Amino acid sequence: MAANKFKILVVDDDPAICQMLSLGLTNEGYEVKTADNGETALQIIPEFEPHVIILDIMMPVMDGYELCEAVPAISGASIIMLTAKDAPKDIVKGLRLGANDYLVKPFHFEELLARIEVQLRNRFPDLTGKRTIGRFTIDEMKKTISLDGKVLHLSPTEYKLLSYLLWNANQTLSKDKILIHIWGYDFEGEDNIIEVYIRYLREKLGDSEHKLIKTIRGLGYRLQTEETNT
Amino acid sequence: MVGQLLVRFWVCHIIFFTIIGAIQYQSLKESLYLSVEQNLYSDYQSIKNNMSEWFLNSKVPPERLAELRPGNFVAFYYPNSRLSFIIHSYGRPIEAIPDCLHEPLPFDLYDKAISNEPFLVGNTKENRYMLLVKPIIASNYVPYETPDDPFSNFMRRNITVYFPIVGYAVIGEPLYHADSILEGNFYSYVFNALIILLISTVLTAFALQKPLEPLIAISSTARKIAGGRYDLRLPEMKTSSEIMQLREALNHMLGQMEHALNTEREAKDRMARFIADASHELRTPLTSIRGFLEILLRNKNLDQNTLDSAHQTMLIETERLIRLAEGLLALNRISEEEPGEEGANLQTSLQDVLPEIVPLFTTLLGKRSLLLNGQNLKDIDKLDLSHPTLGCSRPLPLKADELKQILYNLIHNAIQHTETNGVIEIITAEDKTGYSFTVKDNGKGIPAEDLPYIFDRFFRGDRSRSHAKSQSCGLGLAIVSELVKLRGGRITVQSAPGAGASFIVSFPIKTV
């Protein structure tokens, strides 16, 4: 079962709440890590790759709003804000900044569980960690992607890149976005690293005609799952 | 404002013009009529010698008409008011002769002749005349007497007539000319008056605009202020001293109002922040306690270690809630306490409370040392606190409970912010102006940006750290500050990062 766990990151400066959520969520079968401020959370996210982030607003060093803005660039995780601030303007602010859901303290633990499941179901409808997108199937738990039922042999970076393209299928992703998402803010390598990896992916997908991964000149790349004439 | 002034201005001017006009009209009329009157007299003079001849012959030689002024006429009457004949001068239409002359005259010729004054007849503009009645006396007249002859009637109304009156001459001049001059003059006067009124209205409006500008500026500013711009003030203006005084008075009032508003707003903001903070502080422990309980109910087969740890955390959180409630109650008690007369009579010295306070910290202190003016308080039971070298016998204007709370909170705060080898010192001082004691630690100090907020409720310098280790509820220093202020004292803090912190509580000498 250990490999088949959804991951949740709890970010709260109150150790009692971290302890409580960690105990409760672990017992529900999730893999849980905690961080007591936004900066620690930003360090944990790229390696932990959580599916859901539970976020307090009032924290020292980096507050929940700042973290909320920073997460989408580096992770596809859903954000549930969990805070004592219950004024509508705070809720609106949190949701506008990119939170997927909002829960006011004190809350019912079961309600939190249900809301976490909603977020997970948005990406994995049957909660098995598998999701079919076009001809592809992502298995989030086994970290594999298959094309037309055949498992592709991908390196971890290739897997990350392809799944990022898949989750944003039919959208054009700029090179900057891809670079930050896959290699992080502080990557200092060559720009053409993306082109290199896209070439690897096309080879493995047998996409010599660029029908699956399209190059959008001057903008970036797009993974095509719908049949179009372009 | 300008409109109202203009209306008053109009009313005044219309009254003024009417009076002037009436006077002018009257004097013009009088002078015109006087010249007509003089004409009539001169006509009379020129024909008077011939009148009786004409009258007795009942005819006038045509050349004599030249002696009359053009347009004038003479009508001859017998004493019984019977018209004999009318002569008129050339150059005027004959229809200008008034109708009334053709009938027996409605006035008494004799009276008019005696009064020797011209009078007006006629009622329409075209048919108005000035008449002068003169008796015709025949110098060569020989009276003959017949009983019914009216000419023999020499005596009338007690007036003796020595010469027989053979008839009366009515000399008239039409007033058409004089009246048209008057009328023309009236209309041109009205016209001119209206023109003047119009011009002066425009000029006055301009002239009024200037001195009224400050008032207009004041009202437009007042409207803006009413709209919520409480920071606005009436502008500096070059104007009369009355308006300047008004401006100053209004600005002063606005300043006071803004100050009051700001004070109220600040109090409101502080209260709102306090309530938000308090609810956050209440919700956080409640959240974890409820969460733990729900989780424990969902998972029946947790191992003993996990259960213990959960129970331990719930207990800590419950204690946090209790401390929070106590802190809030303490603050509430302070805000209800009246400083009043009582403050001056309260007397508690450090030596009264230290023996009770110090033992409470034995465990918390650990390896840290607590000093009083250099003397370690570890074995406080063996110390003679009243000894003058310890300097803690000076009474302070506080209740024993209050001093205990102040000391407890300050020492507790110092312990939390020092490492295990920390040194906490209580230092007393006294000079001419007052008495003070300082709680000093050698901890990590307070960042400069936090200093202004250190006494705010629920303020915590480094929240994550204090949460993890401390038992603080964020109200300790706020309670100390409120207590000291309540009893007329002052609390200040001196600190720099890395150089520890000193909390100085001082009371001025008069309250000691």
C-alpha cells in the first residue's frame, strides 16, 4: 500500500494542529508531511510532490496568501485553505489567489476529509490515482504513463514533463512555465534543455510528425489529445 | 446668496427709481403747467383792452387773432353762463376746442373769475385744457335798470363790484403739448431706469462675486468635508477679517472633529483587531482539540504512544485556552478598575511580593539565575529582603495582586526569551522624580520593528518559536502595561537584537 498513497502537505504554524492533522490523515491512509511556515513548505513541495496542500493563512516568515500564489508554478497540487479568518473578504482573497477550497477553523475533521477527496477526484475521478487523458493514461501512484495501453519507459524528468503537458493538455505552455515547473526557479542550465527533453519524448512516443506534442513557434509547446486539422 | 442679494438690490432700486421718477415727474409737470399758465396770463394781457369792445360787438376783427398765442382760444360768456362766441388763434385745428365750452359751463364763472387762477378741464389726453376766466368790464357801459335784467345785478355774495361786469372771457390753452412732453419724459425715464437697473445688476453681480468668493469656497469645501474628506481645511483667503475669523473658527472646529473621529476610529479598529485576534487565539486550540477528539473517535485501535501524545497535546491546548480566558478576564478587570483616589493610598513593595513569586519559577528557571540588585534569589527564604542594600522596601502605588501579576508576567516573559543559561535581573532605582524597577534579561532581544507593538494584545515577536515552547497567551505584557498605566506609572522597553531586553516600570514621585 505504501506506494499507493496520495500525499498531503500540511502547512500550519501551530504545532498542535500539525500534529492532529498528521495523525488523522495518516490514519486515513494518506502520506503526510508538515511545515510550520511558507518557506519550509516551498522547499518541501518539489521533492515531496503533494497532491493536496492544506494551508493556514497567518504564519510567520511567509504567510498563506504568498505561498498560495507561489505554488501553481511549481506544483499541480490542490490547495485547501484552513484558517481562523472567516470574513468573506478573506475567503474571497484566498480563493482568488488560487486556493481550490476554503475551510474555517474550527472545522469538522470529516468535512476536511470530504473536501480533500473532492480535490483528488477532480484529478483522479475513481480515486485510484489513474487518469486517462486522450490516448494516454497516467498512473500517479506507480509514476507511469501509458500510450494506447502500452507503458512508456520514461526517466523521472521525462515523466514529470510529460505529465505536466498532459495535465495541461490542449493548452500551450510557455518555455518559462515549463522550466520553472520541472526544473525549479533556481535552475541555471541551458535554455534548450526543454527542446532536448521534448525531442526525447517525441522519440519515445513515436511522434516524428509532431502530431502529439506540437511546437507553437514563439510561445511554447502543446500536447494535443483532440484530433484537429491543424 | 448672490441671487438673494440681487433681489434685495432690485427691490431697493425700484423703490428708489419710483421716488425719483415721481418727484421729477411732478416738478416737470408743475413747470410745464406754469408756463401754460403764464401763456394764458400773457394772452389775457394782450387782448384785455379789446375784450369789452369785442364782446359788446359780438365780433372780432380778424387781425386781432394774431395777438393770441397759436392754438389758444377765447370764449365769451354772459354772466348767466350763456356762450356768446368763441375766437381761436390760427395754426391749430378747430376741433381742439373743448366740448364743454359749447354747453352751459359746469363751473361757476364768477367764482373762477374772482379766484383769478387757471384751472384744468377735460378728461382725455386730447381734450384737456387749462382755462383762465376773466371778467369783462365795460368802461363805457351805462347801466339801465330793469327788474329782470341780470346786468343790473351789481351785488353778489357781499362783494361790491364798482364796475359792471358785462360778461366773462374764458381763455384756454390745450394741454396736449405739455402732456405729450410729460408722457415722453415718463416713458424715456422708465426706459432709462430699466437700462440702468440692468447694467447695475450685471455690475453688482460681478462686484458681489468677489467678496462672496470666500463664502462660496467655504461652502464647496464644507460639502466635500461632509462627503467624508475630514482631512480638508478651509483654504487661506485674501478677504475681510470677519471671514478670516469665521474660517479660523471653522478650521479649529474641523480639527477638533477630525481628532475626535480619528480617536473613535482608532478605538474601533483596535477593538476590531482585538476581537479578531482573540477569536483566532480561541479557535486555534479549539480546532486541534476537536480534531484530535474526532480522530480518536474514528480510529479505535491506535497504539498507546499515539494516544498519550494526543492526550498530552489536548491537555496543553486546554491549558492554553484557560490561560487565554484568565488573561482576557484580567484585562477586563483592569479596564473596569477606576484609578481614582485609591491609587494614591495603595502601598505594596517588592519585598512584600517577591517571597511569593520567586518559588513559582523554580522549575521554569532551570539553570537560569534570577538576581535582585546583584543578589541571587535562589535561596530567597534565607534573605532579609528588608535590608536597605537590596533596595526593595520602597512602597509602590499598586495592590499586592497587581504587583505580583506585573512581576510574574515580566519574569515569565524574560524566561521565555532567554536560553537555559540566561540571567534575569531585577534592578531598582530611585531619584528625585520617581521610583522604578527594571526586569532585565540577556536573551536574544527584540527587533527594532517589533518594539512599538510589544505591549499590544496578542502580539508575539516570533510566533512559531513562542508557540512551540512557551506557555504564553500573548496577553502578558499587555496586562502589565495596562496595570502600570492604571496606577499612574509608565512602562518602557529598551532592547536591541542580541543584547537582551529591559522592561522599566517607573512611578513618578508624587504618586509614591
